[in-house]
Amino acid sequence: MNQLDDQHLVTGVDHAAFPTFDPAGTVRFYRDVLGFPVVHSICAAGWGPDDHPDFIHFFFDIGGGDRLAFFYYFNWPQPDTTVGLGDVYARFPEGTPEWFVRSRHLALHVDSEEHMLEYRRRLDGSEWPVEMQIQHETIESIYTHDPNGYMVEITRPMRPVTPQEDLDANLTIDALVDIVRKPGHSMDDLLVRKAELIVERAEAWTRAQEVR
């Protein structure tokens, strides 16, 4: 067995990348409004096959060693953004519920309510004011859309997540993986399977506690 087998070797997000047709607005939003410095750029001329456009790939520091990046392709025509829902490369058909469209978004972490509200102040004074502020379970978040139509969330913890909640999360996901194979599966199916897993694993949990 390789000594690295089963080890968690990833240390975070190097970068998440998206296309942009509005690089100036993108820089204003992320650098000038949110205060994320530009930390790297790549000018790629003549890259790839003959029909590949020249492009610039630029990166913002979003903290914690993580970066957010964008591609701007020179002279590449912008698609029709008036048809469908979502950002320019994730269009959904007419009639798709807004809650489904908004499930595709970028969430940025801050440590405190004070820091979240500071970003609310910056956004509300800009071209991209906060659209909603919501508390859900262990976090509170503010939301807006960037110049490209991507939904951006800034979120802060309201309390620490407990080990019991981590255990519950893993039970929930294991149950979900099991029941999605069943046609027409429902929330009831998920909860029933989760209860079954609790019963199946209870003895092992008890033994683990006794060892401690």
C-alpha cells in the first residue's frame, strides 16, 4: 500500500475560475468594492490550437491562501444573456425556479458579524447592493450578483459546528447515496434510511465510546 493512501492531502482551494465578458466591472467589484487584491495574471497569446483566442487569466486573493480567477477572451462574442436564467454559461430553460438557479453560487467566508456587515456596507455603497441577508442553521449570509451575473455569498458562522453535527451530516449523506438509486425517492425515504443507519451503527459507536 502507498504510504499516502487514504490521507487528506488537499490543503484548500487554489483557485475557482470563471469566464468574464466584463473584466473592468469584475475588477471594480472584486478589487475596488470588496478589497480583494489582484495577485497574479497570465497573458496567453497564441495559446492552444489555431482557433483558440488570446486571453488573460487574472487572480484575486480571497484570503486563507485561496484565490478567485477569471478568464477574459479577446474578441470572443458575448452570448445572448437575455434568454434563459443564470449566468452566461449556466443557462436554464424558461420557467426554471429562481431558487434552483441560485443554487449555483460562490460563498466567501468571514469570521464575524462585524466583518460580514463591513462587506454589506461596501456593497450597498456600490453598483452591486446586497439583495438579501439570511440566517440559516449555523451561518448568516449576505448575497448579491457580480458584474458577470454570478451569485456571490459572504457568510459568517453564528456558532461552531459540533462533532455531533459532523456525524449527523455523514449519516445524512450516506443515506442520500443509498436512496437516490430508487426511482421517485423522497425526503421520507431519506429519513427512513437515516434511521436504519443509526440502528445499524449504534453498536459500533457504543464500542468506540467505551474504548475512549
